[in-house]
Amino acid sequence: MDEHIKKVYVPMTETGFYILMCLRQEAHGSGIVRRVEALTQGEIILSPGTMYGSLSKMEKDGLIRFVRMEEKRKLYVITELGQKVLELEMKRIKRLYVNMMEVQKI
């Protein structure tokens, strides 16, 4: 994995994390917005500007790819590189959680 990609994406923003998680299945921007809102019980609501800016940047960086158009909406899916970045972030979050639980025992 390119060091530039690691530097830019790890640690990830919540927006980036949720977008990559959602794109393990084909999805379009508004579908991702709805899914993230549901997953977070309304705590995170992605604005269209944030969503489409992130999708554009992630596509340019090779983390996601355009799949096809469906009713004038672009569908995207995570790439192998995107999956590797997501796995790095999930590992980092798991480590944080384990450390937090250990510290709480003290």
C-alpha cells in the first residue's frame, strides 16, 4: 500500500470509515447517507457536499470504483485497496477498544 494512502486515510474520518463500510456492497451516495444515518441512530448525517466530495476523492485515490448508473445515480463499490485500508482502520479501532477496556479495569 502506498504511504500517501496510509497517511491520508489512516486514521480515518468517521465519514470515510462509514462510506467504505457501506461500499462493501454496491451503493450510491444517497443510499449511503440513509444507511449511515440508520447505523448511527441519526448521530451522523452526511451532507451531500461531504458525501460526494468523499466519493470523488476516494475514487481518484483508488479506494472505490464506479460500477454503473442506476436511475441517474452512480453506483460504487470498494476496491481491493479500499478493503485493505478499511481493514487497517478496523484493526486500529479494535486496538483502541481493547486498550480502553483494559484501562477501565485499573
